[in-house]
Amino acid sequence: MIYFDNAATTALDTEVIERMYGVMKNTFGNPSSVHAYGVQARALIDECREKVASLLHVSPSEIFFTSCGTEAINMVIAGCCNDLNIHRIITSPLEHHAVMHACEHEVKLGRCKVELVKPDNKGNINIEELENIVKNGERALVCLMHANNEIGNLLSIAEVGEICRKYNAYFLCDTVQSIGKFDHDFKENNIHFAACSAHKFHGPKGIGFLYLNGDIKISPLLQGGGQERNMRPGTENIYGIAGLAKAMEVAYRNLEADVAYIKSLKAYMVKRLKEVISDVGFNGESEENGLHTILNVSFPETRKSDMLLYNLDIEGITASGGSACTSGSVTESHVLKAIVADLKRTAIRFSFSKFNTMDEVDKCIEVIKKVS
Ligand SMILES: Cc1ncc(COP(=O)(O)O)c(C=O)c1O
């Protein structure tokens, strides 16, 4: 089996497994308890929060652990409408459903309107058009993703942050695909809110966090206890938190080498695909400029192309068709629909990690030759 679906989720790093195992064995107290077991669990969370914050150059008080990226995003969108007097959200048709559906929900509740900035046919956001939208209207929340999970396009977050600074807009940057893969500076880029999900960079599922700029106060999504400084009730997932912090530590320790290695895998895959498939194409910016982990390949229409993803799976190659987060069923991709003119071609997203090898790329190419 060859796993090329790392944008959907990644395998756990051995160091993460070992860290989580250690915590599971030795630290089971409830962090809210005042006895020694509780104090030990509380200290663990504090230590993890400090590690995460230092890797992102922010204050520990700006990190709130959540169950996933989706939860963090929902907290921000609801919080802006409820608490920050925001009734206008500017976003794009290429966002993850976590953003799109949370925005639609606010529209349904009558709390805001949504304005879309149109991408070009490569999936890029026109910065001038964005500026025009931001400046013409009331104070807005701009929700745009840093790295697109389907086509890998990267947003110029510095430019978007600058526009938000100029027109006093809030900036929610969906960094779920880019944390652990980029050295972030939220302050420099004027990002007020960012979301993280540990399973995208070899950490566990069921844990993420919200970065919330320290000058901003929003209310929690759930009602309950006072965990996460009254922002996220519910007994903390200490195993997940420990795994997340370890995954971040490993990711940032080896960042440069991992990025260079994964880039070389992707470049090799592009080269080989061009050699074996005439008329192969690449959706979005994934061929060259996009996120190093994502390659969205556009295969020409053939007798067998409809079955390509399925046949790859039969041959032991795991990739993805539509959006990964609805994996299991291949649904039509709203991202490709928004940018790709010829939907008759078959799009397959191959997404890589440090655990993949050149040999796997070679094997994959052999299978593609056979089944395409
Ligand atoms: C860009 C992006 N945002 C948000 C999410 C949601 O993350 P989670 O499934 O951890 O809630 C994903 C998941 O694939 C994603 O790729």
C-alpha cells in the first residue's frame, strides 16, 4: 500500500506515539482537580501550550485547545458575529466546508451577509479585487485559507493581512494545511485568528487549537466548565494535547529538510507524469508554486479515466478525488468546480509526506501507466 493522501490525514510520527503512550500511562489526572494528579495534568497542558506558542512566536495565552480545526473556525465565525459586531464576512468559493458552512449558518441566522472574492482559473485570489471589496462596506471579517487543501494554492497572507490592517478588518486565516509546514508569524501578517488540526502533520486526530489574538475577546461556542480559560468547556484531551505539541516540535525541528525532501518527491512525480501521460495537466498552482505536499493532477478523458481513482486503490495506491474531508465517497469538488473549465477530465489529488519515497513515486507511475 502506498499512501498519497496526506492532505486528508497523516500517519502518526513515532515520537508522537511514544510521547502519547508515556502520557497515557503516567498522567491521567483531571487537570481541573486540585490534588497532585490534577496538578500534574495541568502542568502538562501548560507545558504543551508554551511549546506550541513559542513555535508560533505568540503568547501561550493566545492558544486555546479545541477538538479540531473545524471547531476553532466555528468559534471565530460565530464569535465575530455575536461579540464583535461583525455583520459582513468576505471569503472565497475555495474555502473548506468548515468556513463555508459556518458562514452559511450565520447568514441563515440573519447575523451576517457573505461577500465572495472570485478566484481566477488557477485558483488565485486577486488582491486588488479583495481590497476593493474590503474597503467598500462596513467593517468585515475576512476568512481566507493560507494553503488550499485540494489544489495547494498559497495565499499571500502578508498582503491580505496588510489590507485588513488598512481597513480595520479582522482576518481569520485557515492555517489547517499550513501549520507544521511553514514558519508562521501571525503578528507580522496581522492575522487575528488561525486554526490548527494536529492530524495534518503527523499528530493525533481529535485535537487542534485556535490562535486568538490577545487583544480580542469572543465568547465560547459551548457552555459548561471553565476549561481553556472559559473559552472551551469540557475536560481537556491531555493525550491529544501532548501529541499535538510533540508533532509540532518534530515538524518545526526538521522543517527545512522535510520541505526540501517533499518538494523533490513532488517535482519527481510531475516529471514522471509528464513523461508517461501526454496531455497531463495540473489543477491550481499545484505543479510548481503551491504547497509542497499537494499535487492535483488533471488526467485526460479516456475510456478508463472515470475509474482511475478506484483502480489506483485496487492496485494499492491511496489518493483522493474530491475533497479529502468527505473521503469515502467521491463527491464533486466545489473547489475544482469554481476554477476548472473542463470537468470531464479526471482530477486526482496526490498528497505527500516525509514518509513517502521516490520508489513509491516510481511504483505509482507504473500503476498509472497500467490503469489510465
Ligand atoms: C484547509 C482545511 N481547513 C479546515 C479543515 C478541517 O479540519 P478538521 O477536519 O481537523 O476539523 C481541513 C481538513 O481537511 C482543511 O484541510
